[in-house]
Amino acid sequence: MRWTGFYLFTTREVPKDAEVVSHRLMIRAGMTRRVAAGIYNYLPLGWRSLAKLMTIVRRELEVAGCVELSMPAVQPAELWRESGRWSRYGKELLRIRDRHERDFCFGPTHEEVITDQVRHDVKSYRQLPLNLYQIQTKFRDEIRPRFGLMRGREFLMKDAYSFHADVASLDETYEVMGQAYERIFEACQLDFIRVEADSGAIGGSHSHEFMVVAGTGESVVVRCGSCDYAANQERAEAVLSPPRDAESAERPEPEALEDVDTPNQKTVEDVATFLDVSPSQIVKTLIYETDKGLVAVAVRGDREINDVKLGNFLDVEWLEMAGEARVREATGAPVGFAGPVGLGEDIRLIGDYSVRQSVNFVCGANRADGHNRGVNWGRDATPESWVDLLLVEDGDPCPRCGKRLQLSRGIEVGHIFQLGTKYSEPMKCVFSDKEGNSHAMPMGCYGLGIGRTIAAAIEQNHDDKGIIWPLPLAPFEVLVAPLQVDDPEVASTAERIYRELLEKGVDALYDDRDERPGVKFKDADLIGFPLRVVVGSKSLAQGHVEVSMRRGGERQSVAVERAVVHILDLLTVG
Ligand SMILES: [Zn+2]
């Protein structure tokens, strides 16, 4: 491809809303352009990277026994009413109406459509298992679309759905798909981790996420340095060593419950200092408002609650920390003085495991400027359940091996789920078994963000000059850049190298623009071609061209006749 014949315009102008580096670099490199908030043109350069990723994805899914099809972007409301999601799915579902006043939506996901298709064709266990996928455009009406392709409203996604006659078969396919995902991200040469994940709104029993490791990632990942335990922080299990009191063979005698004045001592640190106890001896009581009413959660004073775990345990649609007025109403005290002792009947009390062993502890007294000390579970207050609700922190013990956990950041690029019969049951996607009995099909679903993976690749691989593509995702592998296009010797040498590379099947771009060398170098760094061949009149007079690598910046002077072989060697090494 010749630059002047290709649609490729780099720019210095970056929109104000481009907050993340991948968004800025994709716009500057001329890979994408914003059409509306969260909606982008994939320009030819960007499309080449996306296409390369799609080729890798298709190749590995085929190996995994997945079959490609394509489903419509616009979906009828009836199917969504059958699954119950028409009313449950929030405003992210773009609902539209046609000229006959019929309701449709622009699909954010395709469980309903695929389940409708499969129930029509598949009737017997003999036709199962099945695993179908598509790479297609989705729409989610995000309230604040930001971060370019990382979180657009319209986006390209690979989504696969599997159907089974039993859970064992689902388990098997789930594992096969997990391995396919690992091969895909390995083939992209990305540093990634597979983590246990929360199933979230799609629901189901079992789920894993694939995270591209990047300091700029939105997700926090918990990893064990000693074993292979890894989980999204939203879901990571907490194992806290019990407080010192509980470790000793003899539990201390329960002290008398005391009500002490703690004027203006609102934070855990304030109270700890004021009463001369450690923050871990304080039981913090957090009041949450949910769609099922008020909930108080008791947790160790120096730790935080994981809202996702809490929401899952309570099985609520939403929850948030109660505001000042609600806290006052519920506890009779301002924020900072809530406690489990004598809480009202209309508020549920849940205890986090971190305080289950606590004895003679300190907590709020449900009155302004007052705390209780010498509090003991059972005698003074009793949570209705003990649950792990803790937000895991750096250095906490691993739930598998007990060694230290580390936190790191990642970008979620893939998510696989076991859905069970969440869709097949309400939508009556059933099959007959050997005995002729009818069952709903257990299902799995497997998503992979195409644009998001490209953006994540850039987040992980860039410097202040621009993108440093992993070779498999680079829009072009090699840039051939003659420095003086009007010098016939330079032009013909560059042209010859370019043609030979094409003949060898190398993906090369020929920078035939009549631009200053500085402009060509800047653009080359910005776009991030893994290899660059520079043909300049000075070195050509010595019979040399310059070959350089974007990653590491290594440059070599190579004899003209060796140039192509040298590049081919570098490309095979990767
Ligand atoms: Zn471990």
C-alpha cells in the first residue's frame, strides 16, 4: 500500500474528551474519528488492526469448535419481553419504535435472538452441544461515553453462545473456550490474566474475565504471588486473620457494656485515638439504602465493604450508602455514630466475617457524640447473617494458599459466563433426552471486545512518541520510507525493497509522501510500525539502508541487498 493512495491522515488535534492514552493515540494516528459521543468511524488504518484481531479470533474459535453466524443489530421487543429483560434492562438499552408502532431495541447483546433461533431448530439431545458466535456491532447507551473505543456506545464485539444437554457438557465447553481465549491473547502478544469474576447483571453461576494488564486499567485485579489465584477485586474472597483477642487460647472475659461520650469523634481514626484503641478493635457500622429497604453492615473499623459482594448477597437491584437524613431517621444519630446495639427493627443487620470474632469492641451508640465499648456479639447485638463482604486489599492473605495478595490494574477485554438455564427456561429452549423427557438447555456465553482489545493493546504498549504495536495487531508490519522521493536512486531502491517485501507476503506501507524526514519519522513513531526501513541518499551512497525497530528503538545499517532478508528474519523472531 502506498501512503498517498491510502486514507491516512495523522493529526495533532485531540478532542478534549480524549482522557485515555489509547483514545488520544488512535485519533492522532488517524485510526478512528468520533462521529458522535461514543460512536466512531474506524478509519482504514484502525480497521486493519481490528481486522487482524478478528482473523486471530476466528482462527482460534474455529479450533474450539465454534461456528460463525451473524444476527441482526435491531431486535424485536417480544423476545426481550419473553426473557424478562425488556423491563429489567436499564436505560443502556436503546429502545426504538418502527413505523407500525412496534417496539425494537438496538442489541447490546444477543442471548434472546440466539436462544430463539436454537429453540426453533434443536429438539433432541442428539443435536447438542452447539457453540455459535458472531462478530458484530452492538449498542449500549452509556450515560457518559468516554475513553474512545475502550467504552464506546456503539462497539464491535465477538459474542458466542453455547447450548448443552447437561451441565457437564457446559463445563467442558466453558473450559475449551477459556483456553481459546488464552490462545487468542497470547497470539496478540498481550500481557493478560484470567481472573474469577462477578457474574453481574447477566447472572449465572460461573464466570471469568480476561484482563489486559495496564496501569491505566479501570478494573482492579487481585493476584497471588505464590499460586495461580486471580480474581477481580469485585469478587475476590477475603480471608482475614482474626484479631489478636480471638487468637489467644483464652477468650477475654466479656466486659460490661458502656456508653461513653465521644464528642465530635466521627471517623474511625478519631475514635480510636480518643478511646486509645486500635482501629481494628472498632466495629464500623455502615448504613445502606437498597430497593429492599435499609441495611446495616458491621465491618472492622480499618476495612472497607465490597458493594458488589453486598449487592449479590442481598440480591438487590441497587444499593448506595444512605444519606445523612436517612441515617438520622434510621439510627437517631448523625453519620459516624451508627452501631449494632439497639438498632431499629426496620433495619437489617449483617455482619462481615472480619468482626465475627470481635470481643469487647467499640462501636457507635446510635446517638450523637456517643460510642459503646465492651460490646459483645450475642449479648448486645446479633447480626442476622455472617457473610464475607470485605473489599480485599493489597497484602491480604490468599484464599487458596495464604500467601500475600497483590493488587494490579487491568482492562477487561473478555468475559465468559455459565448462564445455566437463565434464558432457555423462560424462553422454552428445550430438548428431549434419551427417555423423551424435556429439559431446558444449559447455556454458556462468551464475549470478547474487539475495539476494546485494540485499545487495551495500545494502553499496554506505547511511549510518549506513540503506539508500539505488538506485531500481530500492527496495521502494517513494516514501513518503507524513502527520505528524498525526488531522488531517482533513493526512490527506485525503496520501491524495490517495498515490492520484494510484498512478494514475500509482508504487510508493508510505502511512505511515498513528499514530506520532510522529520515529519515522516514522527508519523512512523506515532503510528508505531514495528519495523521501519529508511532509504536516504547519504547511506545509500555507502550501499546501506537503515532498519529500525519501534520497540526498543534499535537501529541497524544494512547492506541494500541484505535488507529484505534482514527484515524477514526480524519478523520471524517477532
Ligand atoms: Zn495463593
